[in-house]
Amino acid sequence: MKDAENKAVNARQFAENLKKSWGTGVSTLCLVYNATGDTVTFVTSHDWFGHIGPSPYPQEIANGQWGAFLHVKTSGVPSGSVAAVVYRGKNENGNDCDWMLSWSNPWRRTRFDNKAYSEIREADYFPSRWDDYPNLLENSGLRHNCIWNNCSSTVAIGSDTSPIFDAIMTLKDA
């Protein structure tokens, strides 16, 4: 259902339009699909390098829908776009779980390639642990999968200076 009624195309077009309005430079076009069976809500984000672009993080993403946003490097600073976003949903038992979706799109492309990493944990797990994640993210690859407490995530990122970061949140047996 993620491609039904041009939902995926529309989400990508929204992110591409944000990129056009922002301009040139390192940025990450982020697409998040919710297949958890219920609405997920924005909890927090963390920027290691860069910041959210011209539109805020989606505050809610309904089941079967895409959320899209642009994360950009800080102007005048050779830093790239490296960040994480956390959404809260419920597992099949109705318990709150947080999906952390992260990407690394470094400024020094000749030395590093892009990375994607995700984890799922109990509610409010991530904000006190941001220092743990740069190494996990940097040791990941262009794609990463996580299953925890019957929740699942798949994240992937392209290998260029303004890649698509694609994240799918679901329940393990969905």
C-alpha cells in the first residue's frame, strides 16, 4: 500500500520541492513510511551536524501514509547532514515503542560515504543516549534493519550529496 494512489511519488515530490526551495549544498531528502497499524507521533530529533530544513518534522504520520522532510547542512560550515528523528507508536500488545531513524550524509564525500541506522526501544529511551549513536551510525552501511519487541524498521540512504533517506516502520508480522 505504500505506493498506492501515488503516495510515495507525492512524498518524494514534496521533499524534492523542499530541496529546490532551499538551494544547493549537502542535504538529505527524508521519506518515512508508517505501516505500524496506527498513527505514529514525533517525539524528538537530534542533530549532530546540520538542521531541519524549510519545513518541520511531520508531527504525526497516519498508518499507511508517508511523512517527508528535508534535513540540511548548516550554511557556511563544512559539516554535512547527520541527524536522527524519533517517532512513537505501539507494538502489537499496545505498548509504546520509539523508532529512532538516523542518517549520516557527511560533507567530506571523498573520505566517507553515507550511512543509515535505526533502533527501536521503549518510550523515552533515546534522548539520554545520543552520545552512543555516532559510532553505531558510522559503522553501519547504506541500509540497516532492526527488529525489537515485534517492531521492525528498515532504513536506506543513497550515495550522493543530496540523497533520499527512506525509512519504513512496521510491526514484525505485519
